[in-house]
Amino acid sequence: MARLRTKAEVIAAALNVRSEGLRVRATGRAFGKSHATIIKWERRVAAQTEHWSPPAPEKAKVTLEGDEVYTRVGENLSPL
């Protein structure tokens, strides 16, 4: 990502904690940046996704793991 004033390691760390569920304003406070800056970084990375994450091989098994999220509709339901 060109023309950034912040080190790539800091941006990667900020986006990593965002992906772990930290809110955008809390991320900004933690990294000493504006929440608008964090959003700008996310948009720039989203525009570059095909360059950042290679596609999975065609003949390989791919396993997706979900987070520990439960659904609540009227009552707590256990995962399948």
C-alpha cells in the first residue's frame, strides 16, 4: 500500500485486532489514530484483497472455522 505514513506492521496489527472484534473507535484509541484513519486503512486493504490473500488451491481441502457465536431467538440455543 503506497503513500502511507504509518508502518505496515502497525496497520496490520490494527486490522488484526479489528478482525478479532475490537470496535473501530477503540482500535483508534489503542493505536493513537483517528477512527477515520482506521476505516481508511480497512477500505484500502479491502480494495487490495486479491493481492493480499491468494486463492485456495483447487484440489486442496479447505476448512473454515467459525467463532464461538451462539444464536439467541427467544431462548439460548446450543450449537448443533
